Amino acid sequence: MTFEKRAVHFGGGNIGRGFVAEFLHNSGYYVTFVDVMDPLIEQLQSTPSYTVTEIGEEGRREFKIDHYQAINSKYEEAKVIEEIAKADTVTCAVGPNILKFIGPVIAKGIEARKLDYPLAVIACENMIGGTDKLKEFIDAKLSDDTKANLKKYARFANSAIDRIVPQQPPNSGLNVLIERFFEWCVDATPFKDVGTPSIKGVHFVDDLHPYIERKLFTVNTSHATAAYYAHNRHIPFIHEAMANQEIHDIVRDCIRETANLIVKKYDHVSTEEQSEYVEAIVKRISNHELKDNVERVGRAPLRKLGRKERFIGPASQLAEMGEKCDCLVAATEMAFRFQNVEGDEESTELAKIMKENDAKSVVEKVCGLEPDHPLFAKVVPIVEKVQADTK
């Protein structure tokens, strides 16, 4: 395989190495990892290759990932800018809260471009409109001239990624264990006049929103529901939680509610198709080989309780339609109970917010719901209940 194309990827974590970089590598890209974690960058710099192991019902298969380099943007920002200036694509898997830190350096890289084709910028985050949010931080640092001709320099495409990367076995090093199933959908519309990036396995679509919501409100909702119920019952792993028939049924009922939303909202998605998707997701997160830690899946509860996120997002839309969302509201209660978990700053901040505010203020502040929204009156009592139980 020749590696003539160049990609810059922000985030050297498991998603970056085990999902995004695997796709880029297998498509003939030379990958530059960018991160600020000294040990990780040093390990990538000193290790010429690592292995991605995909696990599924059919067994395991391995891929060797090589032809990459790593740069620590803390110390060598100029090198990062240089790589962006000559890259074909820039991707990231850093977490929504880190986008504001990588936007400025991407902007500098765009300003430095001399190539006669635009850079493809694709954020691979578990959020709706991740690339749009990244673009806001990039735009804020671009010159007026560059902004006036931005399509010449860069194209920005939202994406939806779906692949479970569980907690890794001890002493894995750079190697990544990952679920075999994947879906990576990217908005094709920004590339209409220049052609989509050549990345094998990516599904370019004209309307991304159904794919984003289907994934977020099925995969992420089910995963988080299992995690929060399991945490409340002191069950350590997701597959063990899903082996509990009560939790198994609760998870399925939650995403049956979200399936109702998806079918009603998008005419081209049939009830049968979404029901099959629900059952496939239940089966995926029940996979005992993934051995996914409950606290890992449940971390960052403040974000996950947000207005457009996996519980309040679908529940609010169902409430607006006058449709049932009781299971999602019950799961929201379990998410509010995810407090003061070791190693998770957001769970500590959630506990603080719950202690210092009344229930109505919490719902406005954390969930972004207005008092006159039809879901507001359903969520306030569960917050009051959690506050009473945690005094």
C-alpha cells in the first residue's frame, strides 16, 4: 500500500488509534497524531506500529497500524501547523470540551495552506454538530481574508460515529481492542463540487441528521441507561448489567421510546427497520467479550444530561409530540444519581449543583429545559427525589 495522502488526527486515545486511524491507515493515509499527553506521544514516537484487534461473534481479527508519527502540540505547535498546511484531512476524537483548544491551531494550519484543494475537516465526537462546534472555534481565529474565501481552503463536514471501544485490558500499550461492528457517516454536501475524501468504510450521506439522532438516541442512550442502572446496583460491567433481566428490559424499553421518535420524525425509517436496529444494539452492548466498565461508560453525567443529549434530547421531543417518555425520564433519574464517582470530575460537579440549587434550577441549569416545556414537570420530581435521597 502506498501512503501518499496525509491526515492529521487530534487525540491519540483509543477511538483515535483504534477507529479513526485504522480507517485512515487502511485508506492509504500517513497519519500524524496530535496530543498533549507526554507519555502517550512519547510511546507513539518510539513505537513503529501497534495492533487493532476487532472482536465480534465471528471471532477476532487483527490489523497492524504503521506509517504514522506523533507530535506534542504543547511543545511543537509549529510542526502541527506545518502538517495541517500539507494535509488532505484533519480529524479529531478529543471530547466536546477540548474542541476549543484545538480550534486555534487548526486555524493557523488553514492560514498556512498553499495547496490548490481544500482541507477536509471532520470531527469524530459523540455529539450532534461536532464539526460545526469545532468550526466556531476555528472561525474565531481566522483572518477576514481567509474567512471570505474559506471554501477554497477548507470544507467542514459533520459526522456520526458508532463503534464501541471498551475499557482496554491491562498492559495493552498502544494496542486497541475494539468492537467489529462500525458505522461512520459523514455529511457529503460540503464536498459536492470537489469530491468526498477517499476514506474506505465511510458512508457519505446527503442528510446526516437521521443517522446522528438514530445513533445517539439508540446506541448512546442504551449504553448510558445500562451504565447508570448498573452503577446504582453496584454491578461493575455493562455485559453483567445486561445479563440482569430487569435491567435488560429497562434498556430495551428506553430505546423503544427513542425508536418511536425516530420513526415518527423521519419518514424513510420504518417501524420494522428501527425495531431491528434496537434489537441489534441490545445484543451489541450485551457482548461479554467487550467487558466494558460501568463507570467508564457513565462518566461525564453533566454532558449526558444536556438538552440535546441521549436522555433529555429524545424525551423532550417525545414530550412535545405528546408521546410517552416515562422510561427515558426514569433513566434520567439514574443519571442524576451518578455523583461523586472517583476519577470523574463531572460527577463531583453534579453533586455540588444538586446540593446548592433547588430542583427547578437544576433542571434549567443541567438539562436546559424551560419551565414551560412539557418535559420540565416530569423531570423536576425525579430531581427532588434524588436530592432527598442524597442529603
